[in-house]
Amino acid sequence: MRKSIPILAALVLCGASGLALAHNCPNEMKDIDAKLKTKPALSSDDAAKVAKLRADGEAYHKAGKHDESMKSLLEAKKILGI
């Protein structure tokens, strides 16, 4: 019984971390929007890609597909250098 408590605690913490990331999508979108307001020097191709990734991230978030949302949003942040 005592050995199962740490395993159970680890599983609970892993599940909680997944939920925390799932609800971080709006914060990632806010970071992208804030950076875009500063008019970063981007090529037209990069600017279009960031806009698409940002829109895709929001659409995935609204559809409940948080892993896909985070992937899109983090890729956009990478292009923006944040």
C-alpha cells in the first residue's frame, strides 16, 4: 500500500500538468498578440505564417484540441523570437 501512494501521487501530478498546459493557450495567444503590436521586423512570409499559426492555435483551442493549439502557438512564438 505504501509503495502505491507515490505512484498515485505522480500520476495525479502528471494529469494536473496536462490540464495546466491545456488552459495556457489563451496566455500564449496574448503573448503573440503583444509581440505583434510592437511591429516586429518579419518577412512577409514569416508574418503570414505567424498569422496563420496564431489563427490555427485559437481554432484548435476553441475545438478543445489543446495539444495542437499549443504546437501551433509555440511555433508562432518561435518565429517571433519569444
